[in-house]
Amino acid sequence: MPRILISVLMTSVSLWSVLPAYGAEKLPGDRTGRFWKKDWKGEPRWFLDFLRYGVFWGTDLRRAPGNSIFGHSFYVEALKVGCYKGENAFGIIGFKGIGADMWYKPEYVHDYKDYLFRLSSLLPLWYERILWRNSWNSTSYYIEGSFWAYTEVFKESYFYYRWKVRVGPYVDVALISSFIPGHLFPLSLKVGVQWIDVPNFLGAPKAIWNFYISFDTALRYCSLRRVFRPPKGIYISLLHLTDADGDRLLSVGETGRVLLGLANGADKVRVPKVSVEVKELEEAYKGYVRIDVKTPRASAISPGDKSLLEFEVVPHIQEKLVTFLKDFRFQFKLKVKVEDDKGFTDEQEEAQRPKERQKPSTEVDPLPPVILVTSPKDGDVVGKKVRIEGVVMDNSQVAEVRVEDVPMVRSQGRGIKVVPHLGFEVGDEFHFQSEYVPKAPGENEIVITARDAYGNETRKVVRVVYRPVLAPKTKVWAVVVGVSEFKHPNVRGLKYADKDAISFYDYLRSPYGGAVEHDKAKLLVNERATRAGILKAVKEVLKRAFEDDMVILYFATHGMVDADTDELYFLGYDTDPTNLLATGIAQSDLERLMRISKAGKVVFITDACHSGGLGITLAMRGHEEVARFLTRVAEAKDGIAVLSASSANEFSQEGERWGGGHGVFTYYLLRGLKGEADFDADGIVTIREAYDYLYRKVAEDTAGGQHPELKGNFDNNLQLGIVR
């Protein structure tokens, strides 16, 4: 393993040392792509002006034998095409037209003569030399001309007098200042001289030298190229996490290496400070998994220079779980923040996720499928009914799975969280669930067979011990929801709803709460608690629960009544209060899911009557409607217990004085379940004991302002907590 790590590091360092300018080559974990921006400066491009229109004022530079002044003047260009290469540009114009009033005064005539001037040209050519520019402005030298231009000068009064027409060349030389040239409507200011071959009339010269000033705009399509614009400070240019076996997942005892590249985009020396935060992707592993990071130290970086740092990521798991989770793969996210001595900060994240699975390309598959059974384990003592859960993995495709010779169908696969090292790339997973009834007291064998698409078969036997005197094993399922932050601006957030939910989830995962398995307890807080996510989680646990199981639903959020339908909705993170039908969690949806579930016991704990939750443009949450809804849920079917934080006409209270920041209801609920509510000292906290304790403590601590309620048709001895 050390040799592999050294090889990976040396390869990375060598690549870094020969890396050309920013963005020229891409290393794994390169983060410079976010600084490549579309910019006109210094990059080749082409453009097409569909239509350009401008106005100008001009006068003839020569006075003898006459002087002409252009007034009320305009010009039009259609389909102007150009290509910029470095500092030079050239192109062609489809059509150009000039129109003006020309005031002409011969020397021997005392009053002005008013004439009209027209110029039309097809396919004139142009060239432009950029003198100076940045991303929004440029100054350039411009020349334009055509060997074929149709020019006419005529006079209009009471009678129509047409003067001579000439076909000849024209030349336009100017200085141009262009604004936002790479945008849809660029603006240009021009100062220049036009030489135009015009008809000779009234002694005027054959050609005029028109000095002019113009202003124009265009309808433009421009092809822009990207340029590298680093920030004016120290930023993260490389962030890459590797492991020894290259599967992009850290296992128990394996150390990860992080390559962190820093670069200085400022014009002075900067000193960076690096901080690293670990974010666990799986909330269910909280409290059992720890990932240590040795934060690196960085030295000063000169302007334009780079620095490569390396540090370790070391995963840990509780010792008592190492034997059971020896093949555990850690999934997490690293958040790296760098701040220089001038206050500039940059943040990037790196997720440690498994590689995408690929199908094997060989036509011959000698490997049989692998059967993993998560429940029951060999030697488990069971009752009259056993639930079987597992997964079959193969490098090609799983064709068939049988339990006791009964064909299985694929399930959602929520039960497998541990991925062992199998020695091959997994191409297919077949998750299955079934029920088994022991044939006789004592040891029973459960036979599971699997076959892949190439005919390879595997057989696995799980032995369980059936003791009829034991009650069926009860499993606990839970969905815990806490929403303190809401996406809609008219919904004010709650202070401690998310913290309450996390604390209750930690209790369920602890020995006091029955050590609920991580795949049977769902935690949804804030942005994860969307309408779709909540309904999906509730549906899954209610669907997977059997008659002997208990389901706990915990909701800490706002409740709101639809004025049109008089139906109560719980608010998720993405709920729009003005469109509850499409974005809220309706009472009817929860009632229906509970009614059709096989679960024999459902405990619905809700804290949804906080005051001042909604903006002034919306109706405040109706606590009476919440109470009415909870009564309906409790009556949906037998076995449902509804424990609410407050009674009708009351609001739930929260504050820092309850455990440093909790709702008073959840604060005393957790204290009661951990032992204070065990009035008969039998080591078990029942739902009736928990309610009696809650009612007394909450009422006392709120001066009679809040009274929890318990409704439903349930067994008062229903167990909620174990006192250790």
C-alpha cells in the first residue's frame, strides 16, 4: 500500500510541475475551469451585424471653389461580417447606404443651395487595427472602401431637378471608440474623413473630402472565446482525493491522500490559511463514524505562482462495530476553505463517491453471483415469522433469485448499506425481501439460490432457531422531519425545529430508543425535507413495515390550512403557501398511507403549532385545524397513537433555556424517554408514561401555556424507550 501511495503522489507532483499556463492541461481535481470566462480581450472571434444604423455630421474640408456641409445625415449597413485575429480585423459589408441634406454655397452665389445626397454601395471591404482595448471598450484605426459606388446629387423644390449621377470609388478612414463590442447592441463613436467621387455641378469639385463625427449601433451576433480571469487573491486550483486501491471509497484502516493546489492571482505576495471541514453524506452513520483530517499549513505565495499541498484523511469507526462492518466503505464530502492575509476567501468541495458501475465486455463469465443476507443472521433466535432481506450481486446480470424455491422480485433495495470488497466490478444488484415461516421448533434452514445470465449458480443456507415461546420480533421504523428553513420568502423560519428532529433521530439510533437500524430510520431536515422527499420516506417505511412492527413519524414544522378546501397541510422546505395543493404535505395523503399500511403500531409525534410562523401576507397557522387533523389521524384505524405538542388554541414554545436551544415539547420528551418518565421503575418507558410526564412538565415550565395531547386507539403499554 505505501508503494502505491508514493507512486500516486510522485505522478501527481510530476504532472503539476510540467503544467503549462492556467487551464492548458486538466489534472484530476482541476478547479480552474470556474475562472474561464467569455471575454473579448486578446482572443480571435467573428461577428455578424444584421443591421447597423448611425447618424453623422460632416463638412467638406476644402473651400474653393465652394463649401458643402452635410446635415440631417444617416447611414445604414446590412449584413456586415468581420473576423478578429489578434489585433487585426477585416471583413465585408453586404450593403451600405448614406443619405444627407447637403448645403452647398458656391463663391459667386450669396445664398445657400439645398441639395440631397445619396450613396449606395454593394460589398465594400473594411479593415480595422486595434490600438487599445479591454473587455468593454476598444479604440481602433479603421479604413473602408469600395471601387464601385453609386453616387447622386439632386435638388427638390417646386419642380424636380435631377443632377448628374456618378459611379466611382469611395474611401472612409476613421478612429473608432467601441463600447461593449461583444454584446448584442454594441455602440460606436467615429471621427474620420470620407473621400467620395461625386458628380460635378455648379462648379463644385469632382470629389469631396468629408470630415465627420458619427454615432451608431448594431444588431450583432458575436462568437466569443473564453479567457482565464483568476481572482485577485489566493484561490483553490486543484482539489483531488485518492485512496490506495483506487475505488474512490475509503475502507476501515485505509488512509486517503488529498492533493490541494493553491494559486495567487493577486499582484502581491499573499499568505494563505487553509481550513478543512468533513461533511458526512449519510446522516444515519452519525455518532458511529468519525473522519479525522490533518489540516495542512501553507507558506507565502508570490504573484502568479502555485503551491501544491498534501494532507491525510483518516477514517475511524467504533471498535465494537469493526467486526461487523469490516468491509464498510466511507462516503463523505470534504469542504476546503482558503483565506489569505488580505481577507480574500475561496471554497471548494470534494465528494468521495464510488465509481460508476460498468458492464463486463467479455462474452464468457466464469464468476458466480454473490449472496448477502442482512436479515436474519446465522443462529438468530426467531418467532413464528421471519422476514428475510438481502441482495445478490454479480459482475454481469442477475437472472433469478429464489428463497425456499420461491422466485423473488426485485425490491427498492433500501436495506443494503455495506458494500464488501468482492474482487470484481459489480454490474448488477438484485435486492429482495421475503417472509419465512419456520417448519418446526429448533433449528431451521433457509435456502437461498441465485443464478446469473450466464448460468452460474450460487446457493446459501441461513440457519435460524425457532422457539415458539418467544413473541415475534418487533422492528422499529421511523421518519423524522424537522424544517427550520423554508425556500419561500413569505414563510418565516423556525429556530430549533431542525435541531429537535436531529436530537430525536439520535435518540432512536441510541440504545435508549432501541438502536433503530440506519436503513430503517430516515432523517429529513431543512433543504432535504422537500414534499417529494417526505412523502417518499413515509410511503417506504409504511410499506415495508409488517404487522408486528412499529412506525414512528416525527414532524417538527409549520402547519397551514387551505382556505378553499379546508384541508390541513404540513409545510416542507419547498412548499409554496399560495399553492398548497401541489407543494404541501396534505393530511389526506398521510391518512391514506397509514390506513393501507400493514404496520400494527404507528406513533405520530407532531410539533406543528408554532406562533408567528408565516408572513403578514398569509394567514397564521391554525392550531385548531391542526388539532382536528390529529384527531382524524388517530381515528384512521386501530393501533395509531398521536402525540401532539400542544392543545387547541395553544402554540408550541421554543427557546435557548430548554437544553441550549430546543422546543419545550421535544426537550422533555427526550428526557422522559431516557428514564425520567419511568414511574414504575421497570426499565421501560411506555407511551402512557411518556405522555403523563410530558403533560406535567410542559405545563409547569410554560406556566400553563402549553399542554401536550395524546389521542388514538392504542395499547397504553406500548414501549417507546428503554432505561439503561
